[in-house]
Amino acid sequence: MIPVRDKESFYTYILRSLKDGETYTGFTNDLRKRFKQHSDGLSRSTKGRRPLELIYYEMCRNEDDARSRELFLKFGMGKRYIKNRLKGFLSLTG
């Protein structure tokens, strides 16, 4: 069995701003550390949109797959996929 957390895993993730409801999509090899960086205001792209919540993530086995998935989820069909995937959650949270 492959462990869920290891040094070889990469994560594509989506954060939602509790301030303005907008989302941010990114990827990392350490999801906990990266979320803390966003929460602490250490990321320029989300600094002014705090507080944030992690609303979605996927694990990939390599960096290229995570980067490709990030780009897919940011635009067009990928944005629609996430909207449909999180329809119940997003409707509950406004």
C-alpha cells in the first residue's frame, strides 16, 4: 500500500476566500505547509483574501501531473468540473 503522505506526492488544491468567496487553485508537494503559508499571508496572490479554507485537493504521483491538473482546473472545462463536483458544498456556503 502506498502511503497518502510521502515526499513523492504532489497535490493540486483549491482554496476559497471567506472574505470574498473567490477561489485560488495551486499545486504543491506539501499541502499542509502550503496551506499554512497561504493562511499566514506569505503568498502574494492570496494575502489580501484571507481568511481561506481548503475546499478541494487531489493527489498526483508526479509534479508534471499536478501542474497539468492545476492548469486544467483553473480554466474552462476544469472550472465547470469543479463547480459541478462541489455543487452541494458551494450552495451551502453561498
